[in-house]
Amino acid sequence: MTKQLPPLFREKMIDLLGEDEFEQFLASYDEPRSFGLRVNTGKVERDDFVAKSPFHLTAVPWASEGFYYEEGERPGKHPYYHAGLYYIQEPSAMAPVELLAVKPGERVLDLCAAPGGKSTQIAAKLQGEGVLVVNDIHSDRVKALVKNLELLGVRNAVVLNDKPEKMLNVFEGYFDKILIDAPCSGEGMFRKEEEMMGQWERHTVQEFAAMQRELLGQAALMLAPGGRIVYSTCTFSPEENEAQIAEFLDKHPAFDVIPVDGFSSGRPDWLREPWCEADAYSERAKAAVAGTARLWPHRLRGEGHFVAVLGLEARSLGAGGKASAKSSAGADDFVSAAGKRSGRHALRGKGRAEAPPSTGVSLEPLEAFSGELLRSEPFAQRRLVCYGEHAYASPAGLPELHGLKVVRPGWYIGALHRGRFEPSHALAMGLRLREAKRALSLASSDERALRYLKGETLEVAESEILRDPQETKAAKGYCLVCIDDHPVGWGKWLDGMLKNEYPPGWRWT
């Protein structure tokens, strides 16, 4: 492995680290890489998962829900993966969201989100409250982002596929926290993904540095006073790390670096030729980058990362506090595909809903489904938005998204089609067993659990269907299918048989 490192990269790291530390750094490439997973506390408590985990887990020191698992174990081939109880994630990659310090109820942006690992980590910390906006400019990567959000049962996320400069028209001064996991030269991933070395030789550090500079400037305009930006890369290059932060601080004096503890410090001494322009930064900026963090593969169990935490003065946009984004329709409004507010409605009380005739979409089938299948109100404090026949529960307080490429305006509920409602897989994954009036919970050791995940029809006795005690009707129709009480999809029960509604693209292979 070490012999395959690009010669220019080796020379650069020798210059930065010096001969002695470079030898330690180089030796890490011949060591086994570390494997990690992060418990999805949006679905299961950390300690509850640890108690029933089939894997040998060791805690990741810098991530409260992160664990190492042993090489050879296959968490992607366990029913709990399909239930969204964890996300398989490189351990160092868990650090940026931990440093973002997300609290429930906040407005958070993941600006470069695909494939969604950090987005789902943010969502778990929001605990279903507040607004999570995730964006990626690459349309081919957004599909994976959407699937991961759905798999982990995220209810309060909006997915965009647009340029950050266009987002400024909607979100200026809106977010409490912003994550920029920036496109970079990927030097820190050489051990994990050897193909990154080929990409490094084809693309220049300067290309990435230009993109990173723009992203930081755009994010600064979308942050509310008193807010926090976490900027991270998976590269060692000072041009993409310390230099980006120093330049940003000089251009944005209202920002400061919030020092990071527990990792190796950033390197102000690397702001020099030939890697960075000499004397290009103020003394304040150079001193501040010592508060950034570097995660080195020869100093911890993880790959290479850089993280900087940037705080914005609470008074920087004036005494009015948070800059106001244009408010959306309220939590009780129905919005049509055209985005026009079209009268009051909510699934409240016993799930009643009312949609105005002008929308051309009747919500009665959704109301009937909700009344029959759902015990609680998972749509409370959200507004229902219909794009054509597709219904979404959009987070309350979200601005109007006119002019943006919207992939998901919220939690996808299902389709209203020819007088009937077809619940989505995302709805099933976002529910909890306690919220369903009709459910089947299979043990992970039950061979039918694996058969369900493969898309097979199951034999299920009516007595196995969990229902409200006062329910006297037959159990026929939709039921929420769970594994060890964690939802994995829908089924339709009739006369002892459960018709499988698990999506083909999700099935166990």
C-alpha cells in the first residue's frame, strides 16, 4: 500500500510532518483500517441497542453514539440494518456533527449532504424537532441521500438539489447550525479507498480550494446571529484546511474559531510557501487556526480529517437577532403543488382533515387511512404539502421554497390516487410501533423476518396481528411490519396471509 502513494503526496507530507513523524504516518497505511457504526437514537436508545447488539462493539471516544465493530462482522447484512437502527460510518467522519452541537428544535443545514451519513447523524440529534435542510448539487447522488434519510426514519428533513447561491434567496440568516462537509482532494481517505489516489492525481488542490471558499462565504450568509458553522474535509492539505479558515476569518470579522479539544491542533505554521501564500493572513487569523482540529490516522483509530468550528457573533446582524426568512404556510395549512396556500386543514383530533376543492386533491383517503391505522398524530406540528398526487409532511416554520429544486419537501407520506391512499415506505420507516393501530412484530430470529426482507409472502395467523384491545373488526388490510418492534415496512393481511409491500429496491439480496 505505501509504495502506491503518489510520489508528490509523499514529498508533500514529508515537508509538512518532517522525516520522523512521516515514518509514523506512513506506517499507519499498513495497519488495518477501523470500521464503525453509529446508533440511530431517533429509533433506539444507545444503551438499548448495545444490550441487544449482535456485534462486538467498542465506543468511539469522540462520538456519543459511535462504535467500532470488528473486521469480518457484517452489520449491513443484519435485519437491524434494514430497520434503520444504525448507520455504517467511518469513525473519524462522526466528529464534525458532534462538534456542530445540534439541539432539538434548531434549524440545521447540511450543505454538501450526499450520501447522508452526517445528515442522519444531525437528524438523530434533532429528535424529530426543528428543521433539517439537506442539499447536494449532484443529482445522481441525491437518490442515496433520500434513501438513507428514509431508512433511518427521519421525519423533519427537506431535500434540495440546488446551488448554494440560489438557496440564499430563501434562507438568508435562517439557520442556527450549518455543516459544510466540503468537497476536497480526499487525501485522508487513501487508506480506506485506494481509488482516491487516482482522483487526487487528476484534480488539483486549487480546484477544491476555490469551491470551498465559495461554500464558506455562502454558508456565512445563511447563518443566524449566534449560530455555528462546522467546516470539515477529509484531506491533509493546508490549502484546503488552515488556509481556508484563515482567509474566511479575515473576510468575516464577526466570526471566531471555537477551539476544539481532544484532537491534534491545526497548524498555523503550515500557512507558508509553497503550500500557502506567505504573509497573506492577519495575525488574528493565523493564531485562530490553532483552535481547529486534525484527525491523523497514526494518532487515533480513524482516517484523516480536518474540522473547524466557526461561531458568529450574536449581535452581528443587528439588535433584531435572527434574520428572518419568509415564513411558510402555518402548520395547519394545506399547500398544493403550485405552492399556493389553499385553506386550513390538519390531521388533528381523530385524524380529520379538510382540503379545499380548489386543490383538486381530496384528502379523505389519507384521513381514512390515518383514522384506521395510526394511533397517534405523527403529522402534528407539520403542514401537508401535495405535489401532484404525492403527499408530504413538511416541517413547521419552513420558508417557501419557490425557485429551488426540491426533491423532498418533507416526510413523504404516500400517494393519493384515484380515491385511495397508498402509504409510502418512508411513512412506515418513520413511524414507531406505538403509533400504529395494526402491526406485526417478528423476532429477528424468526425466519419469516428474513423472508419478509426478501419480498416473500408470509403465513401469519390473525392472533399475531397486534391491535387495539377494543378493535372488533377483522385485521384485514395494511399493517405495519416490525422486526423486534422496529418498523421495516408495510404488509397487507388477509385470511392468514401477509402480502409483502417491501419495496423491490430495498430487498435483501
